Amino acid sequence: MSKKLHLLVVFALLIGLVGAFAQPATAQQPVKELTILWAEWDPAVYLAELMKDYEKEAGVKVTVKQEPWGSFLDVVSKEWAAKGTAFDLVVGDSQWLGQAATQGHYVELTDFLKETGLADSVTAATLTYYAEYPTGSGRYWAFPTEGDANGWAYRKDLFEDPDEKAAFKEKYGYELDVPKTWAQLMDIAKFFTRPEENLYGVAIYTQKDYDAITMGVQNVMFSYGADWKDANNNVLGVVNSPEAIAAVEFYRELWTCCAPPGSSNIFFPEVNNYFISGQIAMGMNYFAFFPALANPATNPYADVTGYFAMPAGPTGLRFAALGGQGMSINAYLPPERIEAAKELIKWFGREDVQMKWALLGGYTCNKKVLASPEFLEVAPYNAAFAETMEMVKDFWNVPVYADLLEVAQRELHAYIVGGEGDAKTCMDKIAQEHDKILRAAGLIKEPAKSE
């Protein structure tokens, strides 16, 4: 090859390379599918149905992948550890917020929720407990998705029977009706406890696994003016306050006097089963499990089943233990998938979509939908649910919440069900162990108080 020809070839190659680099970057392919991971239960089925509308409107197919409750956290934790992208969004428990936020597993949604108005569209309590970490910081990591809390179902046929009403009033001096206070609930529970008729006053949570008995006890604790911590995360003198001790004593008495045989380790399915079998007058459960009681196909007492929110404690305080979850975005996604996930949340938060979500059976956190006549009348338990979502409180959501929960579960079950020691000893143990866990995690800075 001649020198001149060689130079021409080199020049042509250089021109080609320059041209290649000068070409505009390939346009980012639009996201056409997203995956939401949630637990395996009816609300996830309702969400999958709702997402068909999003595919029609946005052209994005959304798969709702369900994982059994027993392995749900394990699956999410493994994905977090691997920094994986097997799911785009997760509807996670409120207690996960601390770990997910501090370890970088969730995308922070503070600006997004404020700029879109979504932060103002939901009840204050659900924004705090399903989305905010640290508490009071105004930083949000989820959009409140499935509101839930503990409430009560009761047998209206028993409560409204003229003979029962007359007998109750003669014995207690006031009308038999939905209890307004925990003291009244105790009276009613004792009144309907009739072992010879295989009828008992209540079924309440006692299961030692995960969080059942703690969630049940919280309903009384909070309404008695007790809490798990003060504003500075101190627990000594708080968890074992006189109010907390009295609440735990009450819960043990309620279970001991008035719960059916075999209820020493029960959670939501067993409560419903006792109700459906006609063995109890009142059952404590999450609202998410009341649809089965309102369905004549599953509950022979459906037509005479009523629902009420948590009663008041001695000073008039009313609180309910929070359940439910918020929808968060996987922080390990590429930018275009994060933006696509935000668009999905923005759509899901629309008032008309929230109304459809509620009508399908999901528990909306939208303030306007909760107050609408359509929502309040669509199911017999919705009015009690709407009332409850204005008075919910939750357990810890810090990164060490699982350690705190294990202590509470163990000690509460040992005293309430096992009859070990007394309420003060039980709550003293919880306070002392919680103090050690929180100090080791750096969540309490102040010197320990002497007791």
C-alpha cells in the first residue's frame, strides 16, 4: 500500500471513529413492566386487580409477587443483602422503616410525596407510622398503602337480646351496649362467659411467635396512658410505669377470666375461627381479617356481626395497635426504574384510584376517601375502621426493633399466659432488657436513670 493510500485509510478510520462518538446516545428504553413484592394475603390479590387499570392507562404491566408471611421478611432481607433488583417496589411492614432507611435499602420519598401532594392526602397517623423515619423528622420512605389496626367484632344478636339486656343491667347497673371503656368490656366479657354453654366473652391475641401478644397488649397499654419509650427513647420508668403494669394486669385478667379453652397461643385466624364457631361474644382482630366475618359463606353469624373501635382507658385515652404497610421503592434500581416506580405511586395515590382500592377491599389511608359516605357504607366494618385510623400507635420501628420485639413477646407471654411472676416483674424485665439493647445500638444517649 502506498504511503498516500495508507494515510487516506487512517484518515477515514479516524473520521469514522469521531463520527461514532459524535452520534447521539441511544434513547433510554421506556420501562414497560414493574414488580411489587408483598405478603401472601387478600389485599395483595386486590392490588393485583387494581394494577390492571394502571397497565391500561400507562402501558406498564405490574406484577404483584406474593410471598408467604412466614418467609416475607427473609426474602426481602436476602435481597437487601445482595443489593438486588428482583422487585421494584415492596409493601413492607412499618417496623422495617428504621433498618431500610439507615441501611440505604429504600429510596427517600420526602420531596416526592410533598411536591405531589401525596403527603397531605393521607391521615397524619399513617404518614407517621408507615412512612416517616426517624419519627418526627419529616423524612419519608414509603407511601401509606394498606391501613390496618386492631378492632373488635361482636355478636349483635347477643348484645341486643331483651333478656340478656335485662340480666346485664340488673347485674351491672347500666345498659348492655358496645363498650365505651375497657372496664365495660371486662364486664361484658365476664357476663357472656358461660363454659356450660361453650360460650366465652372474648378471644384476644396470645401467640408468642413474631408480634401477636405484643400487638394485643398495646391496645390496652396505649389507652392506659403507657408507652414503650419517652421522647428521648428512654424506657426505664416508661415501659414499667404504673400505667403499663396496670394495663398488662388487665390483659391477663381478661384472658384468664373470659377466653375459650385452647387460646393460649392464638393470632388472627384462631380469633376468627372462635367467632365463626359461635364460641365468643367478642373478638379482637385486625380489620384486614374482618371481611371473612362479614361474608355469610364463611361466617354463619355474618348478618348479626357488628364492629367497634377500641374502647377508652381509665383517663379517656383511646388508641389502637397499628398494622398495615407502606409502599417503598428499591434503592438499588437504575434511575429510570426508580422514576417509573414513582409514577406508579403517584397514580396509586390519586383519590379516584384510592376509592377503587377501598371498594376492592384494600384499606385506604386517604383522608377524603375514609370520610366519604360511599366508603363508610360499602362494608359494615368500615365506619369503625375509619374511626380507628385516627387513633393508631405503633411499636418501635428502629433497626433493632426485632430484638426489642423478641423480649416483649417472651416476657408478656410468660406472665399473661404462663402466669410467671407478676406484672411488675414482667415489665421491669422488659424495661431493663430494652434499655441494654437501645444503648448498645446508640439510640439512648442519656445516663441510665436509677430506679
